[in-house]
Amino acid sequence: MPALIEALKDEESRVRHAAAATLGLVGPEATAAVPALTAALRNKDAWVRLAAATSLERIRPGAKEVVSVLIELSKDDDGEIRLGGTEALKKIDPAAAKKAGIR
């Protein structure tokens, strides 16, 4: 797992994305990755942010620290990013999704 956490800092966005997505597949056992995934929520690449948010949801269901980023993602120009952000937000914090106008 340390190699995946380190890969979240790689200069290649697809490596960062793959690391973030893979950490989510580990599930709750990947709690050591939560700080690095939380930092990845501010990554310049929207796909990395989305993978990090989705992984945090899988590792820590109800992770409120991702709500603001998911709201941003739910308004992204890219439809897939928008859908992913919306779906994750509805799972993590349905009240915040409703407040943001997401049904």
C-alpha cells in the first residue's frame, strides 16, 4: 500500500488516477491512505479528484470531508465526471446533494 500512496504524487495523471482508484478497491483496510487521498481531492486533474473521492467513500463511507469536492465535481463540464461526482455525493451525504439541487 505505501507504493500506491506514493503513486498519488506521481507527475503522470494516469498513474495518480490508477493509484487513487486502486486504493478504493482495497476498501476499509486502506485507512492509512485516507490523508493522501484527501490531499488528492485537490489534484489539478478532475479524474484523479473523482477517483480519490470515490475511494474515500469506499474506505470511509459517509466521509464528510469530500462533500465540497463532490459538489464541485457534480458541476464539471465533463458529463462522466459530473455523473460520478453526483452519484458519490448522493451516497456520502444525501442531504448535501439535495441542498445542492441534485436529485
